Amino acid sequence: MDEILVQLPTGWINASKFEDLLRFGQSPHEGHCSSVRFRFPIGCQLMTDAIVRLLSMCNQLDYCVKRVILDFEDGEGGVAGYLNRIGFFDCLAPQIEVSPGRPATWASQIFRGQNRGVVEIERIDRHHRDQTVLDRLSDAISVACAGREDVKDLTNSAWMIFAELIDNVFSHSETPLDGFAALQVYRGGNCLKVTVSDSGRGMLETLRPALAADAPQLAKLPDIELLVEVFRQGLSRHGGSRGCGLKGCADKAIKFRAELDVRLPSVRVLLVPGRNGYSPNKAYCYSHLPLVWGTHVCFTIELD
Amino acid sequence: MKRMSENSPLLLREFMTEDDGWGRPAGRETFAKILSFVESHPGVVIFRVSLKGVRRVDISFAAETIVEIARKYRTFKGFCFADLEDTDQQENWNAAADRAKQPLFKWHGELPAIIGPQPSQGTVDALQFALVRPEVRAAEFATVSGTSITNASTKFKQLWDQGFLLRTERNAESGGVEFVYRRIR
């Protein structure tokens, strides 16, 4: 097989819809295809969780020396213009082809940080810890949510979530590619999406070997249950006194009744907050998914 | 070298490179500086930590800095917060302390609050007794609470082991040795 086509639909596409496309189609990472084409029809609109996942996946495929083509049917007038403004093309591997062509100007550098409710994509450079990334992301929230009474709490919570998730990328992912952090405040939907994505080994890959020695009963859990426990009780490959970061993220997010979406190389869990936080019986689980490297976490925080 | 007495707080910000404490690597770097500072003040037993100028900390940073130094010196030296007011920061220090099973105190004048793990049901009364006094002996608590001295001693030893109190050995009036327990303030 030479080329796999991922045909995106019209309308809004979030991570779940993007995952459905992958699930019901041919897996771009697997098989013998040498080329993957993502086709964006007129009227296609992407949400930030889908954008960041798409971005990571494109760069991964490019890293595997596959030809990647992003085909925008309405040129820069539609979703490509939007992606340009939010910095997508700044982060896209240079060899990836864009049809009808890469946007000529990097609009994101012109608009960055100026638009209320706009998404910001930040590159997580695995060679350099840039503290200002956290400031830019949390400042964007404080601007977008300036009218809210709980803006300080919201901003600090989002800062903490980004801090722990990005720190996790540096500490655990052993990623060969840059990761990405992004946020978007949806005024119409009254929600905030906070997402961090890396192209590393996936958090369970690094956790399981350590658990086998320290906590064999946990090591026996299936991927999906173990993933829930990572956010529920905090688990770390470095032992019992560590691992509180992701649990801390979940505790902050729970205050805002946030949904948590975690995608690993072949499983995905969507956690909905219950009375006692996140629990396995409030989880929507997907296994045997098409391969996507890394760990992709998205919190969707309800703002009203 | 900064001068230090038990009355002057340890300003965490002075050991940080940024006003936000982010991640374990930055935490470890800060820990090394705090450790060196603490070791250069061998006579100081209680360090009151001020968060003045610290804008935010994440849980990983909290775990690697004050929580870790308190854990390292548990039973020998005590660390407490002089001005932990920010709710968000308090949640993060609490999560880190809880995880490490290392209690820390924050003080509002005479009123203490425990950050991190709480004392067991069986030792709460002894801790409450100790927290409103500069120093206490097990025998004093035994008299007031009507419990045996052995039982009171066990409770205080447990609180000392778990990092809720400090203690020193003194010669008792009776001629033996007794332990005097001290709150971390």
C-alpha cells in the first residue's frame, strides 16, 4: 500500500472524533504505507486537543521517513489559516508537505498572546526547559478569563497542570521529538482545554518495569486500570514518595469538574469526574488503538 | 553568609532562580542550596520558612525542597511556614507533604495548622497539648489527661518519630534522663 488517506469530516473535530477517524481507518503508523495524506474539507474545524494530537502524529510519521501531506481543500481561507494563526506550522516538521502550500507568513508570531480566547501552542523543546512557556500559557488564561471571579484560582490551577505535565515530558517521556502544550478557551462552549502531548514511550511503558519490582499487584493491572490509578493515587517509577504530580493535576482539575482524556500508544481513557474524583467506573476506555507514540493528556475544564 | 537565628525566617525565594518553582530539577537545585545553608547553621534547630516573593510552586518542586529537607532532618531539626497564605500554594505543599508522609506546620500567630499528613487518632490529644506550650514532658500530659506516663511517653515518641515534634534530652529532677518535647514553631 502506498498512501493512506485520512479524510477529515466537516464541522468541529475534537480529540474523540479524531481518534474515531484513526480507529475506523487504516493505521498510518503501522502497515507498509510510505505516504499519509490528511485531507481537510471545506468547513472542517479543529479543536485544540485534536490539533496537538494531529501535530504530534504528523511529526512522528515524518520522523519515520514517511511522506506526510496536509491537504487543505479551501486553502488558507479555512482551517489552514486558523492553524497558521495559532502556530501549528511553526511546529510542523519542515519536510511535511502542505497543499496548496505553507502559509507565507507566520501569523502566530503576529497575534501571539493578543487574542482573548485564542489557542496558544507552545513547543516543548526537550533540550531546554523554558520557564516562560508556563507564564505565556497561564497569562493567556488570565487574559481570556479576566471577567471571572475565580480567575486567580483557575490560572494557578492551569499553571500547575501545565507545570506537572510538561515536567513529566522532560522527566519520563525519553522523547525523540519535541512535545507540545496548548490551551484554548472556548467562549461559546464555556470550556477551557489544557493539553500536553509528547512523542515519547508513553507513561506506562516507563512505569510498568518499576512497578513489577515495587508493587507487583499494581503491575498486574491492565493498561486502562493502571492509567486510572496513575491519576487517582499517583504512581511513579521512582517509588512511593514520587508520582504525586499527576495526581495533583487531577485534584486541581476535579475542582473544575474537568474531563480528563489520556491517550497512550495503543489505549485511551476518558475520565469523567464522579463524586469521589476520577474512578475506573466513570471511565470510557478504548484499547487496541492505532499506534500513536507518546502520552497525550487533555483536561477539559467547564467554565460555568 | 546570611545570618540566621530562629527568629529570622529562611526566605525560600533567595534559594530559587525564578519566582515560580517548577519541576523536580529546579527543586533539587534549590534543595542543594537550602541544605548547604542549613548545614552552615548547626546551632539552629527550627527554621521558619517564608514564601515571600515565591509566586507559585508545583507539587514536584514542593516535594524536592522544603518537604525533602524536613524529611531529611526529621527528629533533628524542624521546618515550618511563617507566611503560607495562598490557597493554591497551600494545596500543593499539602499534596507534596502528604505524599512524603512529612508533616509541616504553618502558623497564624498562636494558631497552628498541619500541612500534609495528620496525626493518628490516638495521638491527636497529645499533639494538641504540645502545640500550645513551648515545651512539654510526657509526665505533664499524663497528669492532665489522666493517662499513664508510659502511654503518654509512647504517644510523644510516636509524634517525634513522625515529624510532628522535636525533642531534647535533659536531666530529670529525679536524677534520671527525661525527654522534653518541643513544637515546631
